[in-house]
Amino acid sequence: MDAYFIRRGEKVVGPLTLAQVMTHFRANQLAATDTIADSQLGPWEPVGDFCGRQTALDQQDPTAASHRVPPQVVAASLADTESNPYAASNASTDSVTPSPSAEGDTTGGIIPYKNPHALIAYYLGIVSGLPMIGLPFGIAAFILGLKGLRARKENPVIKGSVHAAIGIGCGGLFSLLWTVLAIVLLVVWLGS
């Protein structure tokens, strides 16, 4: 049994059989920006390319199961609709291939490499917990975390809000801790 998944934006629907996919395609219920894969993790390709290839193969020999080919790798970003996941969007969808700024992370946002401020803030926030050297790392983590959140707000596709928040939290907490500890030690040293 064939199992296919259709993705529109962040929403993934499936598993669907090839017959179901082709029925939705022929009824114009799939948008040009929808993508399809044989796994929920991808690789994704435009549904129009996939269904067009399946239609051509079916015209050659509609009974041959060997003609069923899995989707091919193509990265795409999609507009999400709230109602019917197969309904065509109202926006013009002339181009299936998005601009590079609209593409998401290939790691699914686990490592936000397209948001370097958030990623660096995360690592500096962790390092800021080290005694003696943590204060400058904590300050840097706090500042970069704020920049990472701003970048995420401007372009939600790039992810990294959790990394930025950890950088802000750890950086701020440890900066405060090391500053208070330095002041206490300075007072004790000057008092004796």
C-alpha cells in the first residue's frame, strides 16, 4: 500500500493512498504550493510535479504498480490555510519554488543555523555558568538572545526562539549572579 503525506505550511496531512492524492489533485483541491512526500519527514516535492508524473505514467500503463515512484527532493515553503488542508489558497501561486529567505531549516528548527544570534546566545548562555569567566559570556548571551528573538519575530521561518530564550535566561541569570558575587567579594576584601 502506498502512503503519501501532503504538507501545506507547517501542517502535514496523511497518510493518503495514491488514489486519494490523485482524486484531490484532479478535483483541484491541492494548491500549487502544496508538497508531497512518502514520509512525514520528507523529502518534499511540489504536488503538481508528482501528480503530473503519476498521470503520465498512468497513461502509459495504468495497471503497472512499478510505475509508482516516490516523490523527489525539492525544498519548498508553503502558505497555510486553516480550513480545508486541500483547498487552493486565494493568493496567487505562480512560483512553486520559494525565495531563499522563505525557506525553513532543513533540521526542522532543532538547530537554528539560519538564526546565528540565537544559536550563539544559546552556547554562550551555557558557558556563562562557568565561574570566573562567565560574566562577559553572560552579557554577550543576553544581547545576542535579544537579537535572535528579534530576527525570529521578523522572519518566523528561521526558528530559534527557544535557543534565544535559553541564551537570555542563562546569560541574564549568570551575569547577575557573577556581578553580585563579585560585589560581595569586593566588599569583604575591602572590609578586612
